[in-house]
Amino acid sequence: MTRGLRVAGAQLDLVVGDLPGNESKIRHAMEWAEENQADVLVLPELAISGYPPEDLVLRQGFVDANIEVLERLASTSGATATVVGFVDRLNDEQIDDDSLGRSATNAAAVIAEGEIKGVYHKSLLPTYGVFDEGRYFAEGRTPLTLHAIAGVVNGISICEDIWDADGPPTGQAVGGAEVLLNINGSPYHIGKSAERLEMLTNRAIDGGVYVVYVNAVGGQDELVFDGASMVIAPDGTLLHRSPQFVENRFVIDLKIEDHKSPLLPVVSVTERGPGHIGIEASTVAAPLEDSEEVYEALCAGLFGYVTKNGFSEVVIGLSGGIDSALTAAIATDSLGADAVHGFTMPTRYSSAGSVDHSYELADRLGIRIDTVPIDGLFSGFLDALAPLFSGTQTDTAEENLQARIRGTILMAVSNKFGGMVVATGNKSEMAVGYATLYGDMAGGFSVLKDVYKTMVYDLSRWRNGRGSVIPQTIIDKEPSAELRPDQRDSDSLPTYVELDAILHRYIELDMTADEIVAVGFDNELVHRIATMVDRNEYKRRQSAPGVRITQKAFGRDRRLPITNWFKP
């Protein structure tokens, strides 16, 4: 006998701490699922609290308030069972020495028919990369339990639980689950989508079960969630994939064949009839091409940070260079042209092109642009410092005054009119300190912070393929900070192709300088670059947050001590 389970999924853009807003989104999704006669609705990890809640979990009032939201949602639940993430607490009997004083848990509740039918506590808590769940949550240690929804046996788990081949979902499949429901707050990085698909396909085939994976979407501080929720059949067939970086709802009917009696305890959730088998399949969104995926991640990250922090527009310094041009394009595509205000701030060292190219860029994007000449201010600073600097050679102290004046101008505009300053530096510059503290590093968000310079060029070319917005002269010109006569980035740095290859190995692969030399790079160059990276940690610690797109971004991922005397 073939049975059916109608599964609804909603990948939502939720906001950490916005309990009323998150409750409203969840309630609307529940009403939609009821209208579509779904047997079960699956929502993202920690949907009620938002993910990741970080130190909010340490506030008892926050945990209480999120539990109250769960209870309200449960009281209005209907025939459709909903799997919703929230922050729960261990009871007194569950707290022991292994809890290390932590009582909060990362939990998933099953609500239906006006009540909470069951609660699952996340068992595997990631503490690598951007994750700190071991700091906040106690490990779930409740016995594995299955949930009978419309006559179909389901195993419920949370994100990391399913990444381990020996994790709870595997035990649920062995114990009799026919469908695995996995809720997620899985942040994006390059290559993550393919990794997820391979892993989930393996879990489905190995367990002989359907896997329903629902992920969050949208920007949250440095993190961006790409959605790409999936449903995979027991034979590994991809039945559904939601699009990336946008909210999405889907409904799919799963055909369930006769199954052996469960070995694990089963909690009855709903007793609906024989089930639905009308919808044969859902949509399978194609994965985004590499450059498009990164570009959309940057747009989603900037949009989330700006809008969720109460800003209606952004302010960007336009130098006529490729970094500020790409930043402006991303801001325009994510926020709209009316929300972007560019400024060009020339000095005696600025080329004519730095202004002209900025105006051409602004015209193509349709954004506002103003010129604020700062050479008079620069002269004033030089005059004021002349007695102190007397007898010294002109160097970066004088050069960086220009960048710091520009940062002051942008912040003044921000203070006066309320727009957030978006810094324009890239990962290559941040890595080696080729940026001015309190100057071009000034800003509330740094959208290219995790984007190497070579990728800046790739993304700019890709964006122009969708419509030429970045003048080709900007892409073709030799990079220069224009802080002294005839200055070029190549005066201080190797080619960006070579630099980025070294940085990728040193930062993301954690190779030592000698290991990098051993694969064919110049010994003196590698050690010089490694030293530059190490000694500029203090700068990066003071920089604005930015969108994480690699597996080791500055900030949440890479946490080296500022005071560090280790020399390999």
C-alpha cells in the first residue's frame, strides 16, 4: 500500500531577536500550509529566536520570551504539524556535570492541534569556523524519538546532526523513520551548496529514506544564508530545490511504501487519513553559476545588514577604482539606486580619471554623486603638522592624511543625513594592511571584506555581462591609491594573482610560509607577505564587519591574537 505525506517547507528571512516579526512570519507560513492541506510544515533552525542568537541566549528574559512565542503558535496550530526551531531549556533532571552549567538548548518543537506534541534538542553542536554553539547550548541527550505524522514515521533533527554520518538522523533511519526532517541555519560559503547536496544524498541513500532539508535565507551580520532547501528521495533523486538567497515556499507529496515496524519510540502527532499523493514533484531550481552565486551572496549580505539595522541608504566614497565601483554596483542592485549616494574627494594627487570615471559609473548606475574637494583640508593638516614633522621625510604619515580626511567627510555625511558608510576595501588589501585605519577602512559595513582582488575583477566582469555598469576604463586601469605622485599598488605589492594565491594558502589553508615556498613560490616574497598579514591583525580587529563568502573570513572565522610573538 502506498501512503502519502504532503510536506510544506518555508525558507524564511528571519531577524535575530525580532520575536514579534519572526512570530508573524511563522504564523503566516502556518496558515499557508493549512490552506494547502500540508501534513507537516518545516521551518528553519531557531526560527523563533533568529540564528545565531549568540549571547542573547544568556539572557533569561530572552529565552522566556521566545518560549512564550512557541506556546502562542502552538495554541493556534491546526491539523498541519509544524516543525519550528526555538531556544529551549533543560529541566532540572537533565542538568548534570556534562552540561557545564549550560541549560539552554537549540531545539525543534512539533506543534499541532493546539499543543506542543514533542521537542527535540540538537545533539551535535558545532564549535568550528563561525560556530560557537558549545558556548551557549547544552548537548541534547534525550533518547531518539520518532513522530507519526499522518501515518508516516518522521525523524526530526537540526542542522549539524545530519552532517555526521553517525549522527541522530542515521539512528532515526535505522530505527524506522521513513522521512527525515532536518531544519537548518546553514551559512553560505563558496562551494557549500554542492557539499550539502552530496551529503544529503548520501544520507537519503544510506538510510533508504526521504530527506527534507529546510534552510534559512538572508543576511545576519557577517553571515549570509542561501536557502537552497532540498527534498531528496530514498534513491538519491533530487525532488525539490528552492532558489538561493530569496524566501521560498514549496509543497511536495512524498510517496511512502510499506515500511517495517519502527524500533524507536513513536509519538503520535496527527491522525489524518491515507495522505496525499497528488503532487508528483516540486520544482528543482538550478544552482547559480559561481560568480553569480558570490555576487548574490554579497547583495543579500549588504541588504540584510543595512535594512535590518534601520538604515534606508548608504554612502560610498568613489575613487574611480574597481573596488569602489563594484561596491557601488552591489549596493545599487541590492538596495536600489535611490538608496546609494556616492562621493568623489579629489586631492592634488588624484588623476582626472578618478573623478570622471566615478561620474560615468554613477550615471550608468543611476545613483547620486557629489564632489567634495579636500586638497584645502589636506594642506591645512600639513601646515598644522609642519612644526612636528620638520626635518623628517615625507612618507605614509602624510599620504594617509588624505584617506583619513575622506573617511571624516563620509562619516560627517552619514551623521548629517543618516546613510550608512560602506567601506570599499577588499580581502587582499585587508590581509596585508594596504588600507588606512580610520581612513578608507571607516564605515559601518565592508561588503568586499572577504573578496580577494582577483575575484573583484571576476565579479566586475560578470556584472557587466548582465548590463555594462562599470566602465571598462575602470576595469582596465592599473590599481593605485593615488596618495602620492605616480603611485601604483605594484610599488608595494606583487601582482594580485600571485598575492592572492599566497594569501589563500596562508589564510584559508593555514599553510606555513615554508610550506607555501615548497609548492613553488619565492621564499623572500612569501615570508614578507606572511609577516605583513601577521602584523596587521590589529588593523583588521578594528575594521567593519563584512559578508563572509569563504571558509575562513577575517573576523568570525580567523581569530589570531593581536599580541603574538610566535615565529615559525
